Amino acid sequence: VGNAVELTNRLLEDGISFAEVSKSGINMTELVAQLILRGTSIVNGIEKMFATIEGSCSLILLHEDGLYAARDKKGSTPLVIGQRENSFAVSSESCAFPNLGFEPIKYMEPGEILLLTESGLIEKRAGNGEKQICSFLWIYSGFPASSYEGINVEVVRENSGRALAKRDHDIQVDFVAGVPDSGIAHAIGYSMESGKPYRRPLVKYTPGYGRSYIPPNQETRDFIATMKLIPIKEIIKGNRIVVCEDSIVRGTQLKNSTVRKLWKAGAKEIHVRPACPPLMFPCCFNLSTRKTYELVARRAIRSLEGKEVQDLSPYLDPSTSKYQQMVNWIARDIDVTTLRYQHLDDLVQAIGLPREKLCLYCWNGQCPKSKEKVLGGVNEASSSLRVLAANE
């Protein structure tokens, strides 16, 4: 919720108190709940909350009427309804359903509000059709067994890897690898398209280590990234390797905890292939990147230009010399033989939704079909509330 401070102050002025307060602010779930309570009904309260917040909020709400489910007004985050005989469930991830015997029956529309009761589904508010779902769900953050808008994550990642391989005509390699876990399916797709074998030069130590780019400080990110991957020298030594990665955010983990391990184990060549274009703008709705200066692509541009650049368009177009200079700078910085990013058109095609239905902001700075102010601009990113249900 990008305007959380403003909304909190407004509620405090109206005499509303909060049960949970910390140095970082109030609890976002409690803030949204208080906004909903200002409506004349649950549905009216959710509608008013949608109209009041600047950001993204999908939620489920347990009430005496039943279970309310509401997808955020722009559709940035997903909600899906599942059914098992006469029972219903709602989740952000369709992968929560199969082992419980549920089948997905409806992917909720942006702004849609449903009430789940013993009698079935009741539509309390129709969707608004303004879909701008986050593309990064398929590239990185989504679970492989999940589908969003009916499109499976693992299949998209294989499509993405195939697209990367189709653009590689000037390198000779011995095998293809993926950075565990989210880079694996991209690498499998690359292997299927190129005919090069898929192998595992790096294996994950334990599922207990979470996603290493999310923690708020670099020390924690570095520790997780260092500990979770173990190199296999017998596979690496003397080989030319394509390494598929979901993305390059800051570049530090890829360089220090992946590339360095491969060189040390005797790799002959390392060709890195991220499954998305260079990240240029911090995400407006999530916590993955908070500041522009964290992004390795923006660091490259500052180094090349000697200053902050307002017009980034030459660096967004893979056909320009400035784009290639930026990529070459990043390749030197992370110490790889070659670096080639996914093209945005190829990414869109891999997902399979119309371009205008996808949020591509972190790559091109544009929110499709929206002229309203983008939260945080290019220098700041605001967190969002995601009150989502899984396995329920």
C-alpha cells in the first residue's frame, strides 16, 4: 500500500487505534481491515478500500456470511477458485489444489468480489477487465506447478528457455545448466531447443534456504546465496556451460555465489542467459527491489554515462549500441564469457497473454492501459499488501 502513511494518519485523526505498531509502521493487514470497516457492508468496504489505496491488494476475508475473496483492482496478483464435489476453496496458487482433490474452476477477474458459501459461489461484484498481471510470476516468483490465468508456470519457463536458445547461434557449449530452483525450467527449455544436454553442475544444499534476493540486507542475501548451492567439480571442470537464470537483479549473488564457484571448479567458459530483459525499474508493488541504485543495469548505465540518465530508451532497445555497451559492462562485472538477455517480445510470447494484459513495468517502465501515477517512480518502490490464501 503505497499511501499507507497517509491513510494511517487519516485513521488516527478519526480516532481509530491499531493493535500492532512497530518502527516500520502499522500492520498492513490491520490497515486494510480498518479501511474495509468504514464501508456500509463488507462488499462496500472492500470497494472503498480498493478506491482508497495506491497499490495492490488481493484478499480473502472470513465472515459469518461465508468466505469473501477479492482480487486487486488491476489484477497484479492472482486468485483462483477450486472445487471438490460441493466444497470450494480459494488460493493465490492453483498448486494448492491437486493434492487436496480440488480442481480449479475460475481465475478471478481484477476487482471481482466473490462470496463462497455452503450453497456455492455468489458474485458480489463483477470484474472490471483492467487486467495487468505481474509477468514475473511466470519468470521467477511463481511455483512451477501453479497456473495463472490458466497458463502453467513450468511451461512458460520452458518456452522462455527455448526462446533464449533460438537467439544463440554464435557459441559452442558442452551442456546447459539452470541456477536452482527457478532457473532450472528455463534451462530445460534451452536444452530441448538447442539439443545440448541438461546437466546439474550446481545443486541446492537444502530446501530450507529460501529465496536469496528477498532479504532486506546484503549480508543475509550473500549468506543464503553462498550456502545454498554446492558445485560438482567432476561435471564442471573443462566444460563450456550455458547457465540459465530467471533474472539478474543486483548481480552480486550470481557473481559471487554462482559464477565464482563455476570458475573455481574449472569451468572453461560460462555463458549466462537470463530469462527476462535487464531489470530497469524497481517493482512498484512487491519487496523484491526497493531502490534504483540496487539494479545492476542502472549501475552499468551510471558507470557508462558518468551520471544518472533520464532518458533510458536507448538502453531498453536491444538493437542499439548503448544497450550492448550496458550488457558488455554487466558481463565484465559478473565475470562471464558472454551475457545475453531475453528480449521483451520473446518473454511476452513465452507467456502467451496479450501484451496489454501484462505488467512489464520493471523492464520498460510502463504500466499497460494505465495513465495514473505509477507508485514510487523510478527511484523508490513501495511494498504492497497481499492478503492471500494458500491451501485453504
